[in-house]
Amino acid sequence: MGPIELLFITIGLIVTLIGLARGYVKELGNTVIILAVIFLLTFFQEELTSIMTKVGTDILGLSAPPNGFLSLFFSGVFIAIVFTSYAGKTLDFQGTPMPPPGGWLLNLTVGLLNGYLIAGTLWYYQDTFQYPLRNITGYQEPLSARAQAMINYLPPNLFENPVYWIIPVAVLLILFVRK
Amino acid sequence: MNINGSISIELMISFVIFLTFFGWIGLRRGAKRELIVLLTSLISWLILQEKGDLLVRITNLGGQLLALIASGGLSDNGTASAAATSSTQQLVTDTNENAFLFFVWVIIVIVTYWLTNKLVLDKDSKSNGWAILWGIANGLFFASVFLPRLVLLFLPTETSPQQAGQQLAQDGRGSVMSFLSNGFQMVSDAISNLWVNLGGLQPYVLLILLTLFLVMVYFSIKGAKIANLGGSGKSKC
């Protein structure tokens, strides 16, 4: 296993541990936020890339294409929104969770899902902009076969149409709001 | 392990049904009853395997005592009784020792099932996830004990349970771990094959599975509601 997949699997596992500690009831709110952010960033990726490329080249004087700036922008926006969802009361679900062992299993599963969504999306932006932060991420050419296979399953690459990400969000919100 | 075609589907279904059946039994009986059965059957099995010869000796001594009593040896001068006891055939010999110990273990398990039904109250033995887990654990343990013997039904009559067990054990089969690992390998192979066959439908299946999973998580929360929608700036991890 190469360093790049080790790094992002580690990030995913850390997020999973956070999910295990917080419990799946709280994590569900974060899942909804993360899915919505993935939808927004992926849906408007072309437009945002075009705008931020102009900002990078014309305003900041960076050489085209400003891959490092773009990866930092997208990753930064994503991390900021995810951090806000963890730190603030943006979408706070409440209720009594299932008792163990089912509750533990759900804590683990939802934690793993959030870990995959967060780590996978960060990896996606590194891969899309050709690993501009290779000194930090430990990127080595060429990527291992396992990493190349995993990239096809990163969250923004999962669906050809990013609108699909909003479907589970909409279903969950409808279920919660109908009461 | 790589088994092809419809056989793997049959094995996978059998494996899943087997686990589901024992999980259902566990759910019906409750966690406490199943845990008592699991611990009793495990510990008694281990004790009989390690110290079974002690029980065999006690049983044979008991047999000799019965023979002594039957021959009136408690009241005579000892000569006739000594002859009676020395000529008594041992109840448990080397050839039937394993069968005897297995019989004793089965009796212990049956009695434990019966006693837990009688003595453990329903309110003390909750039907929850633990009950399912302990039920499955019992099923796995019983599989490792009974399967080498049941296999004899399909093997030549001269094969003993020990030889059947040894045949299974040669490739690491017949143990609980190999039963589990082979079973889960089958399930994983079936899922991989199904995934490849889905082709272009894969994203849609993933979407449906993700949505169903989140809906299931929602329905697992009692009194689920959104307590707050909006930012307050206060950190609440």
C-alpha cells in the first residue's frame, strides 16, 4: 500500500473514531451536511474552478494552472464547512439511540461513512489538481494499482451526476421535518 | 477458498440460513439464557477434553461398585466380591471413551437448555442484539462439534468421528475460525461477483443502498427530531 492511500485511510479512521465517540445520532447531522457540501462543490466545480483560476492568475499572479491554490481552495472550503458542522449547532439531531450492540455497530458504520466521505473528498481534490501538495501528502509517482482503483470510488467520482448526492439528504430531511 | 457457480450460492445461502436460525433462537430465548448455554457448553467441552479420563475412571469405579453391590459383596467375606468386581467389564473402555464423553457433553447441553428455560425468567433474559450474538456464537460452536460427526452420514462407515474431524482439520477445516472465514469468504466472493455483474448500474445501487442505510439509521433513533437548525457559534462536540 502506498503512502497516499495510507494517509487518507488514516484520516478516514481518525474521523471514524470521532464518530464512535460522538455516537451516530450526532454524526447523522454531520453526514447530511457533508453530503450537501459534496453535492454543492461537485455540481459547481467547473464554475468555481474557472473563477478561482482567474483569481489565482490575475489577482494573485500565480502561474497557470494554479493547481496548488485550487486544491487549497476546494479542500479549505470543504474542511471549513465540515468543521463548522462538527463544532457548531448547524444540524443537531436528537433522540434515543439503539442500545448496544446494535448502537455500537451503527456508531461504527456511520463513523466509517463520514470518514470515507471526508477523507475521500480531500483525496479527490488532491488527485484532481495533480497532487500539488506532494511534499505533505507523500505522493509518489506512479500511484499504486490499489490507489488507482480506490480513486474511482472517491465520493465526487462515485456518481456521474452530482445531483444524486442530494437525494439521501432530501429523504432524511423530509423524514425529520414531517413530524 | 474458491468455489464456483451455483454451489457457492447454495453454500452461501446455507451459511446465512444457519447463522440466521441460531440468531433467531437466541432472540427467542434471550441474552442471559443463551450466554449461560454458551459458557456452559464451552467450559464443559474443554473440561471433558482435558480431564475426561478422570470422569471415565469415576464411571468405571462406579460400575465396579454397582457390580460389587449386585454380587452381595458388601456383606460377604470379600473373596466372592473381589472376584465379581475384578471380572466386571469396564463400562467405559478405550474404544467407547470418546462416545461416552460426547454423550455426557450432549446431556449437559440439553440439561442447560432445559434449566435456563425453567429457571431464568423472561424479564431477566432480554431479546436484544446480544441475544442474537450469543445465539450465533452457540450455533458456530455447535457446528464445530456436530459437523465432523454429521459428515459421517456421508462418509464410509469405517470412518470414525475422529477421523472425519482429522480429515477436516488437515486443511484447517472443521474449526470455528475456518467455518467463519470460509463462510464470510463465500459471502464476499458472491458480493464481488454480483458487483461486477451490475456494471453500469453500480452507482444507482450505491445510491439506493446509501439512502436505505440512512433511512434505517433514522428509524433506529427513538424520538428522532432536529433540535436545532442554525448556527449559534457555541462548540458542541
